[in-house]
Amino acid sequence: MIRVVLASASPSRLRILQQAGVDPLIRHPRVDEDALQAALPEGTPHVRVVEELARAKAQDVLDREGEALADEARASGADTLVVVGCDSMLLVDGRLEGKPHTYERAMARWQKMRGRHGVLITGHAVVLADLTGDGPLVVTGRETDTSDTTVHFGAPSDADLDVYLRTGEPLECAGAFTIESLGGWFIDRIDGDPSSVIGLSLPLLRRLLEDGGIHAHQVWRPELRT
């Protein structure tokens, strides 16, 4: 049996996994994203930046809570642990944009990108660990990769943006937008994987699991596999 750990505080990512048949354990990573990006060499490719953020989140959870997670997973009958780290950033005009955090930054970004398009880079890191035996967990594999989705933005008025941003919904979202809720009013179309825009790319996660020797159905809830 395989137990999945989602190294993320994002409700949207959790919802995607649950709707896709997975009930993960949840752990919140403690990664200073700004400091990590600043420490990367100048000129680091955009996709590598996002990969490194996803990798750091998975590794942080494994380092801090790995043994407790192993005990919890073993208690449920699991013999394999899969830790999934995630990150997304929006590429606009050659610049990566993460979470705006504040109304003012979000408004400035929207006023710049409305009526245009950006590329959402989604990165996932998967760490596999063997839980057989009574000793410490043993890491057996690490996989990382990214996917790209082009987002075409509408041209909302300043009045629309003011109300939208004051809800707080997009302030902790990469690129200052959502697509699955209020922000969907202001997205004209996407070219690529819709699940990655919400926060977790199922196609990318499936490929990473397959690279680690795991089929997607093996992480589904038991009742779905009978």
C-alpha cells in the first residue's frame, strides 16, 4: 500500500487530489521562498527555479516530519511513502511572479497583465521512501519536473479588480489569480493543463509517479481499486 503526503498548505491542491481519488496526509512546508530564490545562481532558468522550490518543500517536510509520517503511514498498512512538493510561478515579460501577498502588488500586476497572456510554470517534486522494516524510512527515489500552461487574461475594470482583490482570494496565489472560483470571471482561456492552473498538475504528477515505478491507480483510495 502507498501513502501520499502533500507538502502544501494549499486547499486547492488538496481538493484536486481528493477529487482524483487520493486522500493524502497533509504537512505544511516551512520554506523561505524569497531567500531560496535569492540564493540560486544568477541566470538560473525559470523552470529550474520552480523545480528547486518544489524540491525544497518536499525535502523540508521529509527532514522535519519524516519519521512521524513513516509511523503514521505504517499504522495504516502502507509500505511506501510518497511525498509531493509543489510550486507555481507565472512568467510575464521574462519575469517570474509568485504570490503578491498584498492588495497593492496584486493590483499592479493585474493592471500590467490584463488583456495579455502569461505562462504558468508548475513544478512538482516527488520523494519515494520504503517503509518496510522497523528502522528509519529509506529514500528510494526522487523525481522532479515542470509543466507549462499559457493563461490568457481578460481585461477586468479597475472596479472589478478592486472588489476581487479585496476578497483576498488571489493574494496567496501565484500570479495573483485563480481560475476555479472568482478569478474565473477574468480568464478568457488557457492552453494546456487546467489542473496545473488550479495548483497541482495531475498529468505531471502521473508522469513523475511512473518514473518512480508507481501507477496512478496505486495511490487511489482502496475502495476505488476493488
